Amino acid sequence: MNSLVAYDDSDSDSEAEAGKYEDAASSEIGLADSAMRAVQYCGGLYTVSGSKGQPVECIGSSRRNVYHEDALLQNLQNIKKPMVTNYQKTFDPNLKIASRNHNHLLSSSMKPKLLSGNESCSQKRVHDDSDVPIQGLKPYIPKRMRLVKNAVPHEAECSGESTNCTIKIGTAEDRMSIKVSQYMMPYIGSKYGVTEIPKNLVFEMSDHSGPVNAVQWCPLQKWSHMLLSASMDKTVKVWDAVDQGYCLKTYPHHTCAVRAVQWFPCGSRFLSGGFDNMVHSIDIETGAQLFTSRNDFRISTLKIHPLDPNVFICGGFSPEVKAWDMRSSKIIKVYKAAVQQTLDIMFLPGGKEFLTSTDAVSQDSADRTIIAWDFHTAAKISNQIFHKATHCLLNIFRLVCNWKVIYKSKLQERYTCPSLTPHPKEPVFVAQTNGNYMALFSSLRPYRINKKKRYEGHKVEGFAVGCEFSPDGMLLVSGSSDGNVFFYNYHTSRIIRTLSGHSQACVSAKFHPVLPSLLATCGWDRAVKIWQ
């Protein structure tokens, strides 16, 4: 038999190898012919005989019909040709070798089957997928859903009023989905209860590599499980501080230490300022910079206008405080004072006036320590707030003691105020001072000091230690340079409890806006802690 694959320029060894495979192919085809001879056709059905010359009974018929083998072979020519063709395709013309899988082809295409009389005969081979599993199958997605998904791939999939939505927060490494906290669901929309003093440590999160300057809870109730933190390691982080206690996303948009940070009222973005002179508005979901401004001074404090979230005020190592409009990316007001640095900014109720605390303190005067400004006209309303307060205290002290030496020494006692915080329900505010006490002032003109209340016992010692009222206004909390957290009764000004919170200075403590017993603190030990 001639070789199925032959080349004119083949050498003797190749010809011998081809001849060997030709004999093997001939023997295989002979076996195939003998197998076909065993296939008998009877009444539209195929049957198998035990030997070559033995007649076969017809299955499924009431009459016994016998057919000879020679007549059957003529009807099976159409089966024999495709069988040989499939066998020929198993040869590789480049390597001149036959495939070893021809037995599989023969068995799959030529194995006869015994069919009963009730079955119909067909030459189609039934596909059996039990041996080869189908991989890579994907569920069908309707075209309308695919179009919607491709149209808004990075937008938030929730509205401002829905409580069943999911915020997708993506990072360079992976993407996370943050749902509304199930722990907080019973509290959303309910009236704030009585604030309880936290006692136990719930989470200690130490992902920052530098001192943490500030923490702040998200103001939107359904997303208030998120906590914002600003650090000296040049980053801002968003944490799940209620359910899991881990970092959701890190925002490395600053090139120097981040000193101030604040949420927007919508809860979907925040504002940050740092020592790189930059102010960024960042979308928490995508990490995109929605607004960026460069100042000519390092930023140490900033506040968003309470009535217009597109306007904010920032101050720092400069005698000027600037108001920006993010819609036009322009400075709309400049507030100038004869100071070197602005330490903190606080809006008064209504947003028409605001206060700034500065470092303008000399040995003989404390004027310009706290300055009241008119927001629209940029005019100074008062710059003698702390100056008058100091003289009032000293006059009382002189009348009681009548000691000129002590009065003279107290007259030289002037302190800066690193932070200001308003009361949530009453028209008063508290000023943290470097004299290791907090003074209470009226937020109405002429901003008189409360002579009966003075919150002292903690230590400041030059750190920017913050303070805050509880949402119900009953407690006042303050950090301390020794790492402790102090809780004061607002009405009696007495210390209720002290927590040993941090190993270094604790500079910020914030009550949760929804959960009455939850507190977040941060310090220079690079830790953010949650207490309950």
C-alpha cells in the first residue's frame, strides 16, 4: 500500500520510517473494514453480528429477515469514506507520523449501537459533555443593563436619601464596597440620646506612619461609620471605625504634612490642607481632585461655610485669612490682621461672622488673640475678646486678694488659643488656651467671657490640643499633652472622668454624631482609637 504522506526529497531513513507507519495504517484500516462488515442493516436499524459469514436477525421486526453481507457493503460506502478521511487527517504532514488518537476517532464515530424497535435510527452522534466540562461560562446580561453599567462605571450608585445604597471606594490595589453600617441602622433618623462617657477601647488603628493631627466623623448619618484622619505622614485616611476598625482608603495627595481636614455636608468628599500650601477637595469614592488651590502660606486650619459648601476659609502661617469659591476657583475675600499665624477658625451661628485665634500675644497685651470678623465685608468686629476677658479675671483676682505682687505677675500671663469649638445648642463657645484651661465665651456681641466657668486640669504645653462638646451639649471633652482624655461636666465645669488614651500627646477627641457612647481620639503616637 502506498504511503499516505510522501516527499520526493526524503532520505532513506525517512522512507523506511514512512513505510513502517504505512504498514501500521494498512493494518488499522483492515481492522476498520472488518468492523464495518460486522454492521448489518435491517429495517432502518443497525445490528451487529458475531462473525463475518453469519446472518443476523432484524431487531424490532415481527418477521425474521436475513441479509447477506455483500449487499450490505454497498449501502455502507457512505460510511466508509468519511471514516477513512478522518483517519487520514490524523497524520501530520510535517513530522510524517500518524496520530496515536485514531483509535479514539474510530471508536467515537464507528462504534455500533444496539437499538430497540421503538427507537429511531439516526447517523448523528450524540455529544457527551460529561468527560469535558465547559469552562468560562458567564451569565447572560441584558443589553440594557450593559449599557447602563458602561455609561456610569465610577459614579456612586446611590442617591442622597437612600439608606440601602453602596459606596464603591477604589484604591490602586483593589476596590472596596462599603455598605451602610448594620450596627447603626436602628439609630439613623432617631433622636440623639443622652451621652454616656466611654470606658472601653473598641479599636486601635495604627496605619499612619506619623503623628495624627485631626479626626472627624462623617456628618451624614447613614455614612457616619466612616472616620476621617489627617496625619504628618502626608496622607489622609478614611476608616470604617464602627463595624470593622480598618482603613478603607488612603489619599496621598499632599507632599507635606496634612494639618487640617473637614468633611463636606454631603459626606461624599472632604477638604484637606497641609504644609505644602495646597488645599484639595477629594472625592472619597474615586480619589479624584475636585478642586485644588495653592496658597502662599502653609495651611494650618480651614473651615467650610455652614450655609454654602462651595465656599471655605483657610488660614495658616500668614497674617491673612482667605475665602475661596470652589465654583470659580478664585479668592473672594481676604481678611488681614497684624499677626504671624492663624491657629483656628470657627464660624458663628448663621455664617455671617466667624472667629480666628492667632498667636498675637505679647507680654503686656492679649489683643488680637481672638478676632471676630464680618464674613461679607471682611471688617473686624472685635479684636479685644481675650484681652477683655483677661482683664476681667485679673480685676476680680485683685479685689479678692488685694496683693499687688500677685496681680502684677498675673497681669503678664497671656495665652494663645490653639482651638475653638461652639456649643451645639447654646450661643456660647469654648477656647482652648495654652494656660492649661478652657475659657467659655458668649457667641453674641460683645462676646463676653463666663466668669463662673473655667475648665482646667488637662495640659496643653504648646500642642494644638482640640476640644469638643457632646452632641447633646452635656459634656465637654479635651485631649491633653500627657496622652489622657478629660471629660468635663458642661454646667459644673468639673472633671467627670479621665481616660489614659495615648502614650503621647492626644490632640483631638470627637464624639460620634449618632451613637451616644462612641468617641474617636488621635495623638502623636500615630494611633487612632475608638472608645465606647
